[in-house]
Amino acid sequence: MAAEPVTPVAGTNSVVAAGGTAVQAAPAAPNGGFITNPASAVDQGIADAETLYVDPVGAADVQANGTTFALAPGQSWSLIPGQTTTTTVNAASAGHKFSVVVY
């Protein structure tokens, strides 16, 4: 059986506007995708490279616990194909940029 065609698109947001406030990075029901925390402070858009927090269940916290996972600079998160909830991210600093692609 041939795979269904997919088109990669940008996620919902690619920056944490206010430090400590979760933003939606990916909508529910993707075929897949990824979120990457850039390796350098320059690419993150902040003074010092820091951790990005990802939560596929609820609002991401600024610490890893429960359903919130920590991505060190340079690490990526694979979106869960068919997931019925949105994926959120959070960071300590306002303006923390990240990359997100869904398909």
C-alpha cells in the first residue's frame, strides 16, 4: 500500500514570546514532524543558550516533570503521528526561538 502524500509546513509558533509562558508549537493530529532547540544562543535569539521544554499533553512547564520533557541546546523532539492533543513548548527566556515542522 502506498503512503499518503504529506506536505511539510511550519508549526503554529516558533518563538516563546514570554518566558515561562507555554506556546502551542504544533496542532493536534499531525502525521509527524519535529521540534528542534537550536544549539547556539544566536540561533535561539537570546543571550545564553538554554533548555527548551516540550509537552505533548498540556501546557509545558519550565522544568522537566510529568509530561514535560527537556531539550538541551541542539536536541530535537519527534511529534507523535496522529496525536490528538496539541504540542506546547516553553523556555525561561522571552524570545527563545526554535524550529518546528509538521506534516
